[in-house]
Amino acid sequence: MALDGVLNTSTWPSQKAASDESDEFLVRRARDGDFAAFETLYHRYQVLAYRFAYQMTGRRDDAEDVTQEAFVRAYQHLPKYRDEAKFSTWLLRIVSNLCADRARMNQRRTALEQQEATDGLDWMTIGSNEDPNENLEQDRRKIALRKALAALPPHHRNVIVLRDIEEKEYTDIAEILGCSVGGAKLRVLRARRALKERIAPLLEDPS
């Protein structure tokens, strides 16, 4: 169900839809498979849902996505709707939950991006051209890195190679792996943690 013109308020229909039928009546019809009845509810409350989502997210794109998803979920969960609550109240509860989910997802993505900025493999290869002992330590770390990388499960090794060796963008990694960009970042983070766990015993002082 497309939200045609949702970003252009001049194209939005009035919340007072052409039908004067009650929400309860329309919900009953929609439950019985009358999609036109649900479309009437959609046109009646799309502005309300969008405005609420926009106030919650502060972004037009997010508000549009949340509004669309809210109506999809409302349609899918009509059998669970109880008439003691107004349809508009129930719909806004769905919008509120989706906004909360989106906020948590954005916080998680921000945390991943911050960790990404400081969690690459540079810590494995830093050395000094002027200090032979430090360069020996650097060589030891590189050998440990190669051994640990070879010992990783393929799904971890692949993302390490893509991101830290091939230096692929996350959008490219996501396309290669068939996942979202956020999912690609999470996979890289997990792979790096697994790599560090395998490297740790290899770097223990042999003396």
C-alpha cells in the first residue's frame, strides 16, 4: 500500500474521508476481507499518523517510513484489534512502538559507527621505522594476524577480508552478503572480536 504524496501536504486527502461510516464498521468490513474499507481508514488517518511520527522522529523520511509500516502492521493485525480502544488510538500506539524501535536502531548504528572508527586492525600493524625491537614486535603481530585470520570460520574471515583488507565500503559489503548496511557493520564488529580472541594467545610472551 503506497503512501502517495505523503511528503506533499497539498496532495493529502482530508482526514474526513468521503465515507461517513464509523471506524468500527470499517474495521469489521476490513476484517472480512474488504480492503476498500481499510483504504478508507488509511485516508482518514494517514495525516494524523504522519504528523505524530514526524514529531517523534524529527525526520520526514523516517516519518514516512514509519507511517507506511504502521498501516501495514495495522492491516496485518486487525484480528487482534479490540473495539474498546479507538482505532486511531490503536494506530498511534503502533506508530509510537515503531518510532521507539527506530530510535533504538539509530542509537545502535551510531554506537557501531563510533566503535568502527577506533576498532580497525591498525592496532595490529603499528611499528616504528627507527626501533628494530618495535619492528620485530610488529612482524610478530603480523604473523599472528595471518594465523588467526586463517583459523577464523569462513563467515568471519570473509567480512574481515572485505572490510579491513580489501577496504570495501559497507554498502558494497551489504550487497555482497545480501544484508542491510547495519547488518554488515554488525558482522564486521563480531568478526573483529572473534579475531582478537584468536590473536590473544598467539601474542602471549613466549619467554
